[in-house]
Amino acid sequence: MADSFFDMVYRVVRRIPAGQVATYGQIARILGAPRAARTVGWALHSLPEGHDVPWHRVVNSRGTVSLDARGPGGAVQRALLEEEGVVFGEGRIDLKVYGWAGPDLAEQRALLGEAPGG
């Protein structure tokens, strides 16, 4: 049985190293669904209790926390990223410095369940 889109999102997000971030759109593009950035957000919002997915490493395309920065969710996300060494300059993360390059082609194919070289 094929994994759901949400399961594939979780698999990709687990690959983001500590101290780096990816964007919702980047995750969607990796999964071959470039218009599904909001669905990536819903997947992360729907994580079950006790999960092991580092959801806090996914930010919006401006390098900011998408959760209401004034609420507890945004503060938690920012604190978790800062604990990993990510610096917020004027409320933003420099994606050129902290952005994850993403998986190489072979790893991307494996994440998508494709045959090597296919």
C-alpha cells in the first residue's frame, strides 16, 4: 500500500538536519506536488501526539514562522530553532545561511518510492 501524502511529508521533514530549515513549498516540490505547500502545512498541523517529526524546521518562503508569532506556537517554534543554532535576524531566518539544500536525486527518488535510475 502506498504511503499517504502526509506520510511522505513526514518522511521528508525527518531528513532536515538540526540547525537547518526548509520551506513548505520546498517540501511540496520535493514530493512532486509544487502547488501543495498548504497541504504540507496541514500535514504538519495534523501530527499526532508523541510524534518524532521535527515540524519546527519548516518555515514559510519569507523565512518566518507561519504560526502566529505572538501566540505560544510561534514562540515554541522559534525557541526550538534557536536551540539548534538558527538565528532570526529582524524576525526572519536567512534561508541562504540556514536553508536545507534538500535530498539529492537518488535520495529524493527513494523518498518517493521510485526505483533507482527510474
